[in-house]
Amino acid sequence: MNEERTNMVERQRIGMRVAEERRKRGLTQQQLADMTGMKQANIARIEAGRYSVRFDTLQAIAEAMDMKVDLITGR
């Protein structure tokens, strides 16, 4: 698998995990955005796997949901 494809799959996997955890907590994308200081559209892009997420962004999302980053990334 080439690097671009690998990155896309990884973005999708992380996005699905963020969406799953957000829903488990009964949060809307807007509520999570408000908790992290992000825009709702960016949360939607992350969850759809269309956005490369920097570590500090993942950390903010994890903290907002009272998680560790490695529980989101699986690493």
C-alpha cells in the first residue's frame, strides 16, 4: 500500500474512533467543537477522515472527552 493510501486509511480510522467516542458520550459535533475551541466543520472533516489531525488537536479532543490520545489513535 502506498504512503498516501496508508495515510488516508489512518485518517479514516482515527475519524471513526473520534465519532464513536463522541456519540458514546452523547455529544454533538457542535458540543465537541465548543469544548475544544474548534469549528464544527473541522470536527466533521476529522470524523470523515478528510483532515490530517495534528497531535495537539487530537490531544484537545481526547481531553474534552476525558480520554488519552492513545485510546483514540490505538497506538
